[in-house]
Amino acid sequence: MPVVLTFLVYAGRILSRPMDARLKQRQAGPFLVLALAVVIPALWVQFRPTGLATLYFWGELAGVWVIYLLSCSLVLATRARWLEPWFGGLDRMYLWHKRATVLATVALAPHLLTGSGATRSYDSPVGLGLGVVALLGLLALVLVSLPRVEKTLRLPYRWWLFLHRLTGMFVLVALVHGVLLDRVVGGSPLLMTVYLIIGGIGVLAYAYAELVMRRRAPTASYVVDRVDRPSATILDLTLAPVGGAVALRAGQFVFLRVGGDDASRDRPFTVAGSDPHGGLRLTIRSRGRGTTAMHARLKPGLPASVTGPYGMFDYTLGRDHQVWVAGGIGISPFLAWLSALHADDAYRVDLFYSTATEADAVYLDELHAAERRLAPVLRVHPVFTRAEGHLTAATIAALTDLTAGTHVFLCGPDPMVRTLGRDLHRRGVPRDYIHSETFSFR
């Protein structure tokens, strides 16, 4: 009961906050995931069958928690656009997908250490064998996802993707393992029903992603129209539609796949602008082998496909006064937003463009041109960290009003976003008013 009251109080606080309804809606998804993570153990305790050892019970409950978290992970990996408003965008869905997977891996430890299922291994050797298969498969998936392991193995992307597409199969195997061996769910029809629903949702989400979404994803054909290289690491790409174009809001991202002789896998990139004819502008920084190859080889005329759009990084969530902070290539969504603003809009925007040196600020001239066009709506503040130090909330406050009603939008390297976000909150900006695009999943 105290736990339920805590969640109800938290939900009440969210609903009563003075902010855009869309910001409240995006709290619902994480709230539901966390609430069910608490409700499930409470249900297991309430309907626990008699005659079972306490250690065994909690070990089996940990196994159920693993199934629940992995099912959540599978649902959040579907790229289902109808789920985006409930989590705040696909980028945040992937963030919760990773969190659920990590927690599921942690929960495996108590399930194994209690010797779950060992007492019935002779009753169901098949169930025990399935558990071993699921355990090894899930551990292998987690292992190859670790950055250090991935760099050491240098696993080709197609093999990495193939292994991750097996996740749902391992969850199905683990689900059957529990049905055959778990005496807790086996001793209660209600718990068995709930257990099958939990695992079944994950398996259905996996089947939907593999059999439906891959064939019905919103995809449009394009051709590479123009390729500019404003610096040694930045690629400015313009795509022209071939037939129908994707319809998007400023600040969203798409998955791009380039064909032809320089075929590449689909990668997510924020759209930096669009034109009335459906053309898209993408700004891409060379960060790994794939994007470095794109920078070197892309040329006009190559066929491309675009899937999307996704994301809910949207300045219309904020109030009149806003602060936009771009770190390096994080300027992309702000370029798109600037194309959507007008000089007679009610917004007042301070845009901070942070790069290591002035030479790295390849879009500064474009920003100053927008500043002249949008005056007095926009003010641009370049920050060159090598000479001036990293951008801080104190620096921002010295150049513009920073109040409890200011909405701040951050896009850039994760360390910058995390550090500056904490700094801004300490300066009095509410957490709900600090927005960021979480593109580390890319």
C-alpha cells in the first residue's frame, strides 16, 4: 500500500505541474514501466504458493522480473511511432530499452545464485536445457553490446544486428523454461496467467518488429542531390525525393540508407532542414568507420532511402523565452528550427553555439544570417571552449535571463548535456524545462 500511494502521489504531482500537456504525457511511459516493476513482485508475494522455501521463491521472482524487463525492452525496440509521445521520442524509448536490458542482466544473478530450478532438473531436463540456452544467449548479447568488447571484437555490424535480432527468440526460450520449471507460477493459476501475459507481450512485440514493422516502416525513396564538406569531419548532405517525401516536424530525425556502389546500413541523423518540395538537409559528423566512409565517398546521384521521421525534440513545448545550446554537430535540430521561425513570432531565443575553436564553428555564418533575418527573436552567442572554457550555466545567466520559467534545449555530446543540465537545474531551471535530444543510441 505505501508503494501504491507513492506512485499515486507522484502521478498527481506530474498532472498538477504547469507545463505543456505533451510534457506530462511523455512521463506516462516510464511511469508505467516502473510501476509494473513494483506491482509484479507485490502480486507474487500476495499469491505466493505455500510450502516453498523463501530463497527459492525470491530466486524465481527474480527470473520473472527478468522476463518482464526483457519484454519491456522488446516493446521499446519496435520503433512503433505511436509509443513515442508516451516516452518523449524514439531516442528516449531506446534509452529505456537499454536500461531495461541492463536491469534484466543484473536480475539474472539472484535467479542463478539461488539454484533456481535445480531441484526439478530431473523432472524437466528440457526446461533446464532451455534455461541454459536462454542464459548464454542473453549474456552474449549483452557482452557484444559493451563498447569495449565491441571495439575489441570489431564485430561487423551485420553480425551485431543479427545477434540482436535473436533477442526475442531467447526471451521465448526463457519463457518456456519458466513454465516448465518455476514452481511458483506453476502453483498459482493467477500467477501463471500473469507470467504468460508478461512474456507473451514481449514475444508479440518481437514478432511485430520482425514481421510487420520491417515491411511497413514509413520509408521514402530519395536521391543524393548535393554534397558539401564544410570541414574535414562535417558532411552537409541534401536529398531530393523520388516520388513521395516524408512529412516531418522541424527537429526530428530519420534513418538514412544510401545505396549504389557505396551502400551503407541505415543510420539515424537529425534533419537540419527541409524545403517545400520535400528535400531534406542532413548534417553528419564523421565519428566512426561508417560515417567516415560516407564523408569520403558520398556523391550526387546515389540512391537513398529515408525511414521515419522520429523524435519529439520540439521547441514549441517551451514558453516565450528559450535558451538553445548546441555542442558541435548538435546544431542540426536548431538549424531546422530556425527555418521554421519568423521575425514576428512571440518567442525570444538565445542560441549558444559551442565548438572547440572558431574554425570548428562551420555554421556560424549561417546562424548570424538567421539572427539578422529573425531580429529581435534570435540572439546568437558563439562559445569557443579551447579559449574560453566549457559553457556553464553561469555563462548563460550572464548573457540572458535564466529563470524558473525558462525552457532550455540541449543537443550535443552526452557529457556536455549531462553536466550542463545539472548545472542549469542548480541555477533554478526546473528539470521538466530542460530538454535534450538523446542521440547516443546512434
